[in-house]
Amino acid sequence: MSGEEVLSVDDLRVSFPARNGSGANFNAVDGVSLSLARGETLGIVGESGSGKTMLALSAMGLVPKPGRITSGSITLRNRRIDDLGERDLCDLRGREIGMVFQDPMTSLNPVRRVGALLVEAIRRHNKVGKDEARCRALDALRAVGIPSPEARLRAYPHELSGGLRQRVMIALALVNHPPVIIADEPTTALDTTIQAQILGLLRERLSDAALILITHDLGVAAELCDRIAVMYYGRIVEAGSAESILSRPRHPYTAGLLAAVPNFDFGRPTLVPIPGAPPDPSTPVNGCAFQERCQRRTPICATKPLLREHTGGLVACAHPAEEETIHA
Amino acid sequence: MSFDARAVVRRIGVLAVFLLSVVTLLFFLLQLTGDPAEVMVGDSGTPEQLEQVRKQYGFDRPLAEQYVRYLVNLAQFDFGVSFANDQPAFSLVMDRVGPTLLLTFLSIIATLAIAVPLGAWLGARPDAPERIAGGIAVYIAQGVPGFVAGLLMIQLFAVHLRWLPSIGHEGVATWILPTLTLASFLAPKLTRVVAANVTEAMREDYIRTARASGAGPSGLLWRHALPNALLGATALVGAQFAFLISGAVITEVIFAWPGLGWLLVKATTTLDFPVIQAAVFVIAVLVFAVNTLTDVLFRFIDPRLRTKGI
């Protein structure tokens, strides 16, 4: 890694009380460490329930109750933020770290105009008048490629198409130029052609800011990311450069995800689904969380594998694929 | 807001059907309660007097003829004269509309002034102990009948403290107790609806978005959650208007308020049918007008409905 570190997460655990009322906790995020440099794009890939969204929300100080950070630390631009109070977090959110959410229909207030949302966000963090804020809001809409921005300022979210709404969402996250942006499945709710536009926009707009892109879609991650971390059952199971993860997956789960991605390679026989389903995050697992679905499973997998260096990346597996193995 | 002529025509058609139903019901209600001529003449009347009254008011005609004449008169706002003092019933009633609307309007203002902040406070953090207690208090208040609240307030503010007059309709001071009494019908219910809507709105995705852009707790509540919560509250206030008018009947009697309700009660106890018919007719029109107004208002405050016609 190169450049100045803007965000680091160290051995983070986010716990929720178990739903069965036993008083036991389960970890939605279980010992995750990561680091993000200025201008870098990190992809966090995993299935639903892998803890990737909870990881993002904890970096925003937005872990929903009754969940809480039980151990580890989060450092944003050399300042620990995991133990900050709500007031300090409010000052940070939107200014030091911004977030783009998945569904732009439900994530934008239906009774507020686009301009009102932007102006409020601008004036929350800057001592400027209404006119100045409105100018900046216009600039923000222009910067995300929204046509006739003056008219859009007066629009309500329901009057915009899905793609425009997500552009508004991005404008809202970027309006105060935070050095770190988290995008949680920013294109999942959109048509494929719009997806490409939004991904292009994110890449273009983020020359300076660091981006964490959360997605279940390896194709989307491949499009945008310098590095990729694969999450499973609240843990990072593999991390490395996007190129090495996508071409030489070491963890059998990563290899399985890649084999399950549809593509236009007609030479490849069929999609290969990963057998079984991920364990429920609220049920305890001993050892490797992937062992039930893994073809390389041996008795040693009953011991929890640690994330360790392996052929240029990090992998948490007792039987990582060796250098020459090519995915199916 | 777009103007849709077809929607206006439809709305007027609904009004016509609604009014015809109301007046028809009123007409047959009069026939069902016995011989109106007997009521007018009273117990001491002779058969000759009875016969004369029947002729004079047309009660001796076939029912169909009476009904048609009744409709024709109504079309000219002629409900006949009051049995009590021979004044035109319609103008008697119209004199009372102003005070009733004043009372209803003031009580809606008072209701909103109480219910919106209180509901927002209760709903923002529904699990905080002091707000659970507040919610229980509102729940109990909802169970207290309005006239009990009115009598208690007279006892406290008029009799014991002597701050406010207990009856009458002259000057702002006389408005306060009737307004609060009528507000006590609706305020607890509206408080609970606002609180529930705020709690629900605070769980929405857009609240998380607002937090992610730095909004603090008060901004989240007042600028993001409450505008959504008030949509449901507006519908309730409109729907409760008819209920407020009936609440006004009791309130007007308690405070000797010269409104429609008090007139209606007096007319009913003396079986003064022209006045009853005129009063019910006017109340029906008022309720219809308010419901229409609520629909329009609803479209005004909910931008998602604004593109459709009234």
C-alpha cells in the first residue's frame, strides 16, 4: 500500500444480542482489520449477511440498536471515532466520511425537495448563507452529471428516475467533499446500463477521496477496485489486489464466488453454484465458517483459521490454493 | 397543483347524491316521528286547530306531493319557519354557523399546538421511561369524555381560580375554556397518531441517509421524520371534523355557546322540525366541504399526490 492512510479498522467486533433471548451475543462483524489509503478504492465483497454493511455502518457510527461495537478500533484521519459520542459523530458524518446507500427510492426523504436535502447538508457543515448553499448544491448536481440542475433542485425524489435518484444520492454524499466515501451496493437497485454509468461516475468523481465499495457482485468490484476484501460470516477470509483476487483466488469461497459469476465466456461449461448456504450469523460456528460448504475440508478446519500472508495476499484458510491454480 | 375538470365534476356529483340522501332521510325521519301537526298544536289543541295546521303546512297532502314540494323548497333554501318563533329556519341556522366554525377552528388550532410537539416528543424515543409515562397519560386522557374535561376545567379555572368566565361568547376570554374542552376530544388521539407515525418514520431509510449527511437529533425529528408523520395526522384531523361538530354540540351546551350544536339540541327537545332539518343539512354540507378541503390539503402536503387532480 502507498500513500497516506485515511481510514483504518483494527480487529473490529460488532455484536448483537441473539434473537432467541438467551442473553448471548453474536458478532455481525468478527475481528475485521483493514486500512484505506488516500485515493484508493477498496471493494468489500460478500453475500447477504456476511457483515459487510454492518462494517460500513460502524465506520459511520451508525450501527443500529441494539448492536454495538464491542472491541477493536476505527481510526479516521488519525482520530479514533469508535468511541465518539453522537454529537461528535454528527460533526464527522458527511464532512469527514460520507455514505451512498443502496436503494435511492427509500433512502431519499419523499417529502423533501432535492435542493432542500442538499442545502441542509451543506449548511450543516459550513457557515454559509442560503444563496451560497444553493450555488454549491447546483454545483454538486452538475458534478454528478444531472441535466438541468436548476429544475432538479426543486424536484421531489419521486419525480426522478432511479438513475437520477442515485446520482442525487451520490451528490448528497459528496457535497461536503469528505475524504472517505462508503458506497453500499450503489448500483444493485438499478438497471444494468445505468449501473455502468453510476460506476463510471463514482470512479471519475473520486480521484482524491478514498472509496469503500460494498457489493455482492464481483463484476462490479472488478470494475472499480484497487484492492478487494472478501467477507464471510463477519470475517475477512481473503484480501489482496483486485487483480490477484480475481485471477488467482486462494480461498475456496472466493473461487466459488468467481465460478458463480455469469459471464460471456462460452467456453466455460456452466455456472457453478456454491453448495449449501452461509451459516446464520446468529448461530455460533467452531473453526472455519466455510467448512460445511468446502470441498477442501479436513479435520484441521475445525480450528478457526487466521488471516495470514499467502502468495502476495491475505487468506484465512488452512488449504489455500497454490500459485498455479486457476479458478474453474 | 394541476386542475382536473373531470375530478371537479365528479366531486360535485358526489355532493349532489350525498345531499339528496341526507334531505330524503330527514324528510322520512319527520314522518316516522308521528304527526307533525300534533306536535305543533300541542296537547291542548282542538281537532279544528289540528285540521287547520295540517292544511296550512300541507300535511294532508299525499306523501309524494309533500316530498316533491319539500325538495323544491329546499332548492331555494326554504326549510319553512321555526315552530318555536315563526322565523325562517334556514336563517336561524345560518346565524349559528359562525360561532360553531369559530369554536371548531380554534379547537383544531389548539389540538395541533398540543398534539404535534407532544406527539413528536413521545414518538422520537418511544422507549425512554419519561416518554412511556407520557404515553400512558395521553392514553388515559383519551378515555376521559370531553364533557367531563369541560366540567373539570370550569370547576378549576372558573369556579376555584376565577381566571376565566365559564359561559358566554363575548370576548377572547370566553373562548378559551370551550376551545380547550373541544380540543380535549381530539388532542389525545392525534397525539398518539403523531407519536406512532414519528416512531415509524424514524426507522425509515431516509432517516439513515439524513444521519449520514450529519443531521443531528433535532433536525432528524423536525425536518425529516415529522413532515412524513404529519401526512397521516392530516387525514385524521379531516376525518374527525364531523366528530368535532358532534363534540361541539356537548361543548356548546356546557358553555352556553350560541352555535349550531346548542340550537340543534334545543330544536330536538321541542321537535322543531324545520330547524332540525336545516341544521342537519348545514352540518352535512360543512362536513362535506371540510372533507374536500382535507383531500386538497393532503395533496398539497404530500408531493407524491400533487400530480393528480383533486
